[in-house]
Amino acid sequence: MTRRLLLSYLTLAALVLVCLEIPLGFVYSRGERERVINAAKDEAESVSAFASLSVSAGRAAQDLPERAAHCAERIGGKVLIVDRSGALLATSHPVSPREERDLASWPGIAAALRGTATADVRTSTIGGVEYLAVATPVRYGAEKQGAVRITVPTRMVHERVHHVWLLLALGGLAVLTAVAVLGFAIARWTGRPIRELERATHELAEGGTAVPVAITEGPPEVRSLAATFNRTAARLEHLLASQRAFAGEASHQLKTPLAALRLRLENLENDIALHARGGLTAALTETDRLARMVEGLLAMARLDESAAERENVDLDRVCAERHRAWVPLFEQQGVRLASAGDYAGEVLVVPGAVEQILDNLLSNALRVAPPDSTVSLESRRHAPHERRFPYRPTGPAWVELHVMDEGPGMTDEQRRRAFDRFWRAPDAPKGGTGLGLALVQRLAHASGGEAVLRRAPRGGLDAVVRLPSAPRRTSPGAPAQRPARPLQTTTPGRC
């Protein structure tokens, strides 16, 4: 923000200086040019009048050379006086014979012999005079006239104009420097409250406590914004604390009654008639489901409370452990658990996230997988330039975990709602709580990733969890990439 404000101040100041100094420089240059031309014309008129009197009095040969030399010495230039035929009458500087023969053909002298005064002016790009020659007719007698040509040195004028332009440039630079210093101070003063708000917002977004922002300086709008932020942050912290406290306390308080209820139902099994055993079994099933729901609520409450820092986790090792743990359960249900994919390496996730994500996804896949089918567990590593998720910006490398089953799958609408808490598909098997996928998505978001559901190639469901890869620690002689792992089914392996 400071850079933007400073750049805007400097841009505005530079625009004002350009609009003022450039016209001022050209006005001064034009004024100097006109002053020099008028002075040269006056000098030429004076010499012309003197030459007219001298020729009329018959003293041209005696007076004109002295007058030309005196005038040239005074102005530091050159003076030429010719008669009506272009013959040289007097000069202040040496003239070669060839130049003397061609005097009548010189543009300024030729026009003066015809009775027209001329001024030949050549200017530089910034308005300085580089060359100035003035020719004036000399009238003596009836229909007789000569010409006076004066060449004025322009070095002083040229240097004066350049000096003024330099002063204008230095003045503009000094003004821009002053504006930069003053603008930087104003920008820092204006941006300091904004930076404090930004710091507090980042801390709050990262799960920190809502520390009030004490802003007593800055623009009134920023102070009002800081006060509004403090009230919003305090209210948000209070709401989150209340929600976490309610979920945690309610879940903890429910665990003991549920355990006692299940124990009492199991004790009633021997005292209930055979025709009522089905109701008792249903009650035990619902009690187990309620217990799992409570565990899910506790897990989500702990996730909200922890706001843990992310750490590097060896994804291959965790996948291998969960594969070994789940293979026996899959074999009991007659379902194969296949494991394959790339070597994923380390991912940057919150502690325990990968284990809970895999347990929930494998549990859901096992619940819907038909007998003699296969559930595939794969990991795919993607380079930074790949964009498998169009709504995610291109960034560091990512790893995708895929859990694919061959079950009935879901419709597009069901896949969009599957991550809502307590939502279950109408045809979902009994025993679910509707919290597993919600917990998976929360863990993925907390780790800086994403979770989505897609249609599997074989008609089932493809649960995809995208996690950020940790920076690789490679030695100079290490290979750039490890080969893909072969497919493994019911034997323990890595994913």
C-alpha cells in the first residue's frame, strides 16, 4: 500500500511539473529569441541609417569601415555593407574575393537590395538560437539603395536557454524529491493502521486469538474500520468458542450414557422373547451408530480447537500402515483392497490428518462395495504446472489420494451434498453417521488441500483428496523421480 500511495503522489507531482515547466521553458526560449532578433534589427537599422548619411555626404570610404568595425566589436559579431550593385563598401572581417563577387546573391542581401528587411534565425530543439543574421536596406538618393548585413553570435543566448532548462529540470527533481519524502511519510502514516489490521486478520485466519487492534492514529475511516474489526473479531471468537465448547461438552457428556445404554441393552438379551430380538438388535445398531456419531463430533471439535501447525508426513508410510490395517476387514467382507500409484513422498498436513482421511474413505468404500469387487487405493503426484483442479491456482506440487470402489455410486446432486454434516444418501447402507466425509473435507482444508467426489471408471465412486507436497530434500546425486509402484491387492503394501 505504501508503494502504491507513493507512486500515485509522484505520478501526480510529475504530471503537474511537466504541464508547468515545459511550457515555461518554451515561453522563456521564445522570449529570448525575440529579444535577440529585435536587438539585432535595431543595430542593423542604426548602421543602415549611418550608412545612408555617409553615402549621401560622400564620406562612405572614410566613415563606413570604422563604423562597421566599431559595431562588430560592440556586438561581437560581423557587419557587411554593400552598395546597390552588391559591391562591398565596408566590412568588419576579411572577405575572400570569391565571397565578395557573390555578395549580391546572398539571400538576405538580395532581399535587402530589393527593399525588404529579413532575419534568418535557426533554433535548437529546446528553443535556443543557434544562428542569427539580419539584413536591412540602406536608402540614399532617389531609387538608390544598398544593404547592411549583421551576423550576431548566439552562443550566449544558447547557453542562457540551456541554463534555464537545466534549472527547470533541477527544480523539478528537487520538487519530486520533496514530494517523495513527504509522500512516503504520509503513506507510512496512512498505511500503518492498515498493516496492523492486516497482521491481526492473518493471525485470526491462522487460528490465533482475536487480539484487539489498538489504532489511535490514521485517517478517521481507518480508525472506524479498526473498531469494526475488533467487534467482529471478538464476536467471531465468542461464537467459535461457544460452538467448540458445545460440541465438545455435549459429545463428552453423551459418551457415558451411551455406554450405559448399550450395556443395559446387552443385559436384556437373555430376558427378551425371541420375537422381540429383532427390535433389540436394531436398538443396539442405532446405539452403535449414535456412538460413532459422537466420536465424529468429538473429532471435528478437536480439529476446531487444535488449529495445529502443519507438518511433513511420509504419505507412503502412512498409506502402507492403513493398507495393512484394513486388509483383514476387507477380506472378511469378500472385497479386495488394491494399492498402487506413484511414490508420493512427504506431504504438508495437520498431524493425524492422513490417517483419519484414509480410515473414513476406506470405511465408506467397504460399506458400499459389493462382494467379490475391488477397492483401489492410489496416490498420484502432479507437477506444479498441471491443473487437475480448475478452481485451484497453479502452485507447488500436489499429491492426489484416490479411493475408488465399484458400488452404486452417486448422482451429481448427491456428490455435491455428500460433504454436508449429517447428510446421507437415501439408498445409503445403514450404520453411517453422515460425518465421515465432512470430517475428510475439514481435514483436507485444514491441510491446505481439497476433497471432491467423482464418478469412478467402473461406475462406483472416486473419492479424491488433494494434499500439498512438502519441499523435497534431495542430495546432489539423488534421482529426480522414483518409479511407480506395482499394483498390490490383499497383501500388505504401500499406496
